[in-house]
Amino acid sequence: MKNLISTNSTEDLIQRAKELSCLYEVEQILSNYNENEETVILKLLDTIPKGWKYEDICEAEIILEDKIFHRPTLVRTELKMSYPLKEYNKVIGEIRVFYTRPIKNKKEIFLNEETMLLKSIAEKLSTFLTLKKLKPISFDALSVSEEKYLKELNKNFPGLMEWLLPFGLSRSDIVQLLCNPISFKKGETLGKQGAYTSYFILLAKGATKSFVEGLHGKSYSFMVSVPYEFISLSSLYGNSYYFTTIALIPSTVFLIEKKVVLRLISQNPNFHKAITKWLCDNYEILFQRLKCLSLKQTTGRMAETLLYLSKVFNSDIIPGYVTRKDLAELSAMSNENAVRILSDFKNEKIIEDIPKGLKLLNKSLLQTISIAG
């Protein structure tokens, strides 16, 4: 019996290692956004079977809109699993995995871990395809002189140059950092949790919401960002995003290459100091959010969220695009509880609805409620 248990454990560990190795190889393939889309898909078709238990009879097929990709050795059978490819919640294709021959004496053809692996691969490929389709905004740093480009930055993003002053950057450094402006529509994903990335984000226009994704569709929103703000700088020394960020309204960001930032950190002490200070300031905010979540009751959490958003927007008015659902997620509570508490705050003349959004009438009382927890 002990030998049987040991054998099963060893087989499980070997299989988990295969799955992780496959996922790592997939991430490496999807890390090059300059690669031709078809070339990437063909590489994936060679890589995906490596993560499945019966690799020698495993084949993958990728359907992308009206195109179907597979290796010549594919034989479609009833032994298959699939997962959709999506672009902003719209299905644009599908990944299918087949076993090309029957498997005898096996109760479960596909493992639960293989289901999760296929889901992860599909989500990473969806992110890759989405980013490939994104178009830069109207001006191009590579086609104009440095001086003209800096003037365009000042014109299109008032206050950006002043915001960058403490970072001690030269004009050529700024041009190199801010050469990839991208526009996003409302609801589009700027960065996907777990997706491989070689850059982080500087929000230049609009507003975004960041949240950690959990199992069974659950998530926790922990941050709302407005210009100018770095997003996902925490992944500077990592390979993937640690959380998901979406646009609350149409937004423009700069995709900043990590390797450029790492070079500046090593060569420019002022930049290194300013980046470190920015990280410390943001960790303080995150620890405050964590403290609120873990130590306060629902009413105290909602009061804290309203005060937090007032600081983010530097105003007593929280814009209407921050929905009740957003407030509930930021306060880690159900929509029903959020609506009830907000209704109580309105009755007590602490807040009121106005055409522009939600106005805070009594911040000192909100502060008291927040402290009381």
C-alpha cells in the first residue's frame, strides 16, 4: 500500500512539473508582441500537448474568428476539451485539446489540473491577441524630433512634465520612457492578472480600477487610479501582472519597458530615489486599505472607501462613473449591503446624489465613522 501511494504521489509531481513547464513555455512565446500572430499560434500548437498527461497522443487546435490552426497530425475525436478565447468579453475563438486515440481503463480522461491549465493558456493568449490589436494614439515618437515630441506631450497631457520633474529624467530619457502611448475604451483591460508582461503602465488620461482575481469569479478591488499614476510597477522584477486593471472611462496610458526603467535605476540615483519613494507611498495606501478590510465592520469600510476616493479625485465629489458596484467591491461587501449603507448615509445627510456623481457633505462625520470602524 505504501509503495502504491508513493508511486501515485511521484506520478502526480511529475505531471504538475509538466504542466508548469508547459505554462512557462507558453508565457515565453506570448512575451514577444512583435512576433507575427500566426507564428505565435503555430508555436503554441507544438507546446500545448507537452502539458497533458498523454502527450504522445495529444493534439491542439486553435480557432480564431474564421481561421483554424492545427498540426497535420491532428485527428479530431470525442476525447476533447475546449476553452473560449475572448476579447473584452466577446468570444473571438477557441482552444481545443484532443486525445487522438482511445485511453483504456481510465475513469477520468482529462485531469482537473489540465482543465485549469487550458483555461490559463486561453486567458494568456486572449490577452496577447487583445494587445496586438491595440492602436497607438495619433502622434508617434519615432516619426518626429525629440523637441517636437516633447511639445506634443505637453499639449496632449498637461501637467505630465511637471509630474515627472522629481524623477530627475533628461529630455531624452522622457522620450524613451513615453514612446508607447495606447488608448483604451471603457471596460477594456489594461493588464491581466497572471499575464506575462515586459512593461508596466503610466496612466496619462482617464481613470482605472485595479482588483485581485480569485476563484469562482470572485475579486477584490483595492485601488482606483487617476492621472498621473504608475500601475503594476510592483511587477518590475517579475514576469507577470499581480492584479487586473480595467478602464473605468476611456483612458490613455504609456507602456513603459521594464528594461529601460532598470537601466535608469542603475544609472540615475535621483530616479532610483523617486521610484522608491513612489513605491513606499503606495504601499502605505495599500496597508491602509488592508487595515480597513480586516479590522472594520461594513459601515466603517464604506466610510473609509468614500474618504479614500475623495483623496484619489481630490474632490468632495466622487464621479458618476464610479458605480455602486465599484463602491461595494472597494469596500469588500455585497451590492445589497453597499446600497443599504449608502441609503443610510443619505438619510443622515452625510452624502447626496448629484448629477455629477456622489457628493460628500460631512467628511468629518465619515472620518468618525471610519475610525469607530
